[in-house]
Amino acid sequence: MSTLNGKVAIVTGAGRGIGKEICLYLAKEGASIVVNDLGGARDGSGGGRVADEVVQEIKELGSEAVANYDSVSTVEGGNNIFQSAIDAFEGVDILINNAGILRDRTLYNMEESDWDAIMEVHLKGHYNCTRPLVRHIRDTNRMNCRIINMSSVSGLFGNFGQVNYGAAKAGIAGFTRSLALEVAKYKCTVNTISPGAATRLTIDLIEAAGRKYDENDWTQGPEQIAPVVVWLCTEAANEITSQIIHSQGGILGIMQQPAIIKSYTTDDLWTLEQLDQLIPELVESKKYHDEEVAEKGAPKKV
């Protein structure tokens, strides 16, 4: 029996790349799906009906699906996406916040419109699409739902020329941690994915960095993200929440969360002389901590 029979999923940004692969994997596991995609260019401009093609593929796999073409960047769009699921399937169990665009520039060259567009699609988009589901969960006492949010190594590690994108993606990790606390009483899990894959948003960046793109190499493609996301939607993941799961280059991992790794206390206000000594000691402690984490986090063959 498929693991997600009877479940209803919304996947945003699902017309291509990671979103499409997630939809197809969900379909194979029996879920009914709202395929949302504005169908625009990678900078968010324009529109199209690429979601229809994914819907057709899902139906060919034997699952049910409907298309939605709203933008995640507005409250109205988020409400419409959710309503598409209610109209077609009378409920929602799974939300995959995957929609994204790029407006890469250094801060020196970045216009306000570049900043705002990224925040509207990525960070506010998570709010716009998640709030209707959270209200549905609370108002109907719907249990055991799943919310999966897409962050990025650009936000978790940093990346040159992506201060807008990195800020939004780091914010998504914080959004996840807080939301996981709010919906825990309904046994709803909320997790973050840190994905790395060659898609239309990233192929030229990969090649510009001097790495060769091979469409037949699954460790480069978006298909490696899909089973990880779908597993987090199954009953096996009932106790997994507020985590950052990393999937990139054929590597599956879990990321550490913000934590104090060494600290001091005092009875009086800190003096500059004390800080001359203590802050370098703290930085040195973090260096050793980072080295230990890097060693422990190195991938092990399975």
C-alpha cells in the first residue's frame, strides 16, 4: 500500500525542478496534489501554465491532481492556492513551500525591487501559503499534518551576491523553528530542507563556477530531494520536527541549530579589558567546535 493514500498535498513552485520531482514522488505514494506554479521566469516575471503538464503526469501515475497558477507572493494568492485544495479534495494534510525566484546582485548594485521581490516570494510567500493551512488545522482540529519549508545553503552558510536570497532563506529556518512550536499540539511537524540541485535557477551558476553539469547524474539533479521530502510526510516521520535536513550532491545530512557553545558570566557590567580576553577565547572555542563538527559531519558511505 502506498504510504500517503488519502493525503492531500499542496506543492508550490511545482511546475519544474525540485517542485515537480516532489509532486511525482508524492503521486507515486498515493497523495492527491495541488500543483501550484505561476509559470514565470526565474526572476519572477511573466506567467504560464506549466503546472498543467505536471498535473497530466500525476494523473498518468494514477493519482489525482489540480493545477493552480496563483503567485505565492500575496495573501490573496496563498488563500487561493489553499482554496484550490479545499474545492478539489476538501482538506489539506501536506504543504511543501517550494516556490522561489532569483535576483542575484551584490548589495552595492541591488535595487529595492530586487530585495522586495525575493522577500515577497520566499519569506512572505511562506507566510502567505502557510497561514491558511494553520488556520485550517486549528479550526477543524486536523491532526498529523506536515509542513516542509525550503531554505538554502545561501542563507545557512552565506553566498556572494545573494544577500537578499540569503536573508530570506535564513528567515525561513527561523520561521520553521517558531511555527513548529505553535502547531505541536496538533501533532503537525514543521521541517526545513536545505537543498542543492541543478535546476533552471542554478545550472548556469554551477557552470559559471567551473563545474560540469550532467543531466544524467542523479547526485546533481532535483530528483535527490524528492524522496527526502516525501519521507518527512510519512508516518515514519511523526516525531521529526523543527529540523534542518540537508540534501545535496548525493549527501543526506542534518544541520546543527543555533546554540551557545561556550559562555561566561559576571557579577558586574563587562569591561573592555575583560572583553579583550574573553571574546577571542570564545572565537577560538568556536573554531575548534567548527572543526569537530566538520569532521563528524563528513559523509559516510551506506
